Amino acid sequence: MHNSLTIFTSAKTERLLYVLDWIFTECLQINYTIASGPARDDKDTIAVGYGVLIPGGINIPSSGLLEESGIRTQDIATGSWENIPTLYAAEQNEYSIPFDIFSAVFFLVSRYEEYYQYTPDKHGRYPATESILYNNKWLERPLVDEWLSAFRELLVKKFNMEVAGFRFSYLPTYDIDIAWSYKHKGGLRNAGGLVKNLLALQPAIAAERLQVLSGVHTDPFDSFSFLKNLHTAHHYKPVYFILAALNTGPFDKNIHPMHPAMQELIKSLAEEGDIGMHPSYETENSAERFRNEKHVLQDISGKPIHISRQHYIKMVLPVTYRNLLAYGINTDYSMGYGTRLGFRAGTGRSFLWYDLENEKLTGLRVYPFCFMDSTAHYENSLHVSFAFDTLREMTERLKNAGSLLITVFHNFSLGTDKEWSGWAAQYERFLADMAEAIS
């Protein structure tokens, strides 16, 4: 049995090396070498031909994408392999795999299409509706993971290779945008909110506000004890992304991070799991604002901050990722859409970001998510049962492919807010199921 192979190809480029390192070294844990000459008649050589035909090897067509530099609109033929939809399908039938799997992975993982010209949405983001996965109704399938799983099976079957098995895993993450609905907001903000409630003929909400402030009821957004108990029971180490905006605004309505209650919460969350930046809405225009928020979060938590997820998933490539690297962030969790559920990069697995404009690998590790509560509830108007049905369907695909599931929830969806009725109970059941699945 072998655990190494030789890839025969006519061109060795940065793009190709990026894809091969991720697929073989990181995901499949297989050693590989690249050869440009004709394949030798060597029974001990496990050969993969990329753009060349190798007798007895696994042959993969080349679309030419990985030999190019620069960015151009791609004309991508679609097809099918092992009942999995494919990109960069080949017309010829002499190949072992009927599509350029390396280019297909690169196109999705590099987010090549996000470098095209497009009309940004209201938050300046790349619209999910522009993506090739959305337009082919494949957004809720981790196609890259499915391709890798099928490719692994082919290597094992054809060459009897020793290939590490893929194992499903789950990471719960949370965005703490507004820690409390009423508490700790100060007299002026609550007085203004009370007047708005009364003018809008919302007496029940006004009464709830007063009951919370008087200590009769728990704040409806306060789900922190509930979450801590869940994580302890199922041995999860969550990741909390905390909005530490030093100025409030239309999109930054958090409690000030210097408030004693907020400081206590941040310290508590830092003890329970990992914490990261949730940069305020305007940080994209202000390096100083980002660095100030980072310093505040580090000082309060007592821990260095090197991970981040964009508030409102407000991310534009390549600018946002270059900025994060400049700010000392080496891990990002923003790879998903704020308006649609599914796999923005076609995978649940993490990968290093490839700066397409500069044609180079970077040190920024990207962790994709496929489900966010606010997207399901506000953007897609899904009832809680349908939202979790969709999540479970995506989870099953990730399980089958042995990939990673990352979910995004907010504390406000898992508290007692009537707008989110049923979400906490569904989530509690889901976490128990995930614990059983990965045990």
C-alpha cells in the first residue's frame, strides 16, 4: 500500500500548487510530487495525469484556468460525476474524472467570481444571487467536499492507497451584537425606547421593558447561562464574536464594551470558549477604529485576539482580507452569505486565502459557515422548523463527506424574545444530536 503519488502536468503554477497542497497535503494527507516529463513504466508509481493522459493512472482534464494569471469571466461548462454536479466539465470521455476538479476547486475556494464586476447589495457586499452555485441551485450542497470524498474513494479503489478517512466535526459560533435588549443601556436609551413603544401602540413591549428593568423578568436577549450549560453538557468549546464598538450607530447597537456588565460578560465568555473580533460597521473605512476595538477586547478579556468575523458579513475581496492581515488577524469566519443559507466557497473545510490579484498564498485561514439564524429568519422568512430542517439537510451532506459544520447564532435568537419562539428548544435538540454524531 502507498501513501504518495506523482502528478504529471505540463505547467507548474502558483494556482496549481495552492490547490494540490490543499487537496492532497491538507485534506487527503497524501504526499505528492510534480513531474513534467512523460510517465515512466513503474509499477510502484501512483500517477495522476493533469491535462495529460497517463496509462494506468487517474487522468484529469485541464481547462487551462490554473495556467492563467489575472482574472477574466469564465465560461464554465457544468456536468455530473458520481451523481455530484460539477464545474469545468470535459467533453472528452477518455478521462478518469470527467471534469477539471482542480480548477473547479480553485474557482470556488479562491472566490474567483467575486473579483468580477458586480452591483453590491445595500451593505456593499457581493450578492449571493450572483454566484454560480446559487444560480444552479447548488448553494446548499458542499460540492467541493463531495468531490473530495469521491476522489478519495477513487484513489483507494484504484490504487489501494492508504488515505486518511474524513471525519465530520461541528463548531458552534455566536455573534454577540446586542448582549441585552433592555438592561445596561442607560436611562436615556430606555426612556426613548419606552416612548417609541407607546407611540407605536406596543403596550406589551413597554410592559416587558419595565418588568426587565425592575428585575421581575430576565432580559429576553440573555441566553448566556443557557448556552454555557449546553456547552458544558456536550463538551463544546464555542467561539464568540463580540461587537466592541466604541460608538453606537444604526448598525452598531451594542452595549459599550467599557460598561462593567459588558466587561464581566466578555471575561466570562473568554473563560468558556474562544473570543474574536466582530468589527463594527464602519471599521472598513477606519484602521484606527478597528485597532481600537481590538485593543479594548484584548484588554478586557486578557487574551490576544487573532480571529474575526465581519459584522453583517460585510466583506469585499480582496480588500477586507488584506486589511485583516494588516491588523494582525490570521483567522476569519466570515465566509458565508448574510442573505442566503449555504456554502459560499462550496466547502465546510477551512482553507488558506489565496490573494487572486497578487497571485499568492497568504497566511489567513478561512473558516466557512453555512447557516446563520438571522439569515434564515429575516432574509429567508423560514419558520423555525423549516430553518432547522434546512440545517439538518446540509449537516447530512457534510457528515457524508466528512467535513466541518460551522453555525452562526446570536444570543437574542436563543433567549426568551417572543419573535424567536421555539428557536432555543430546537437548538438545544440540535446540539445534543451533533454531540452524538461526533462522539
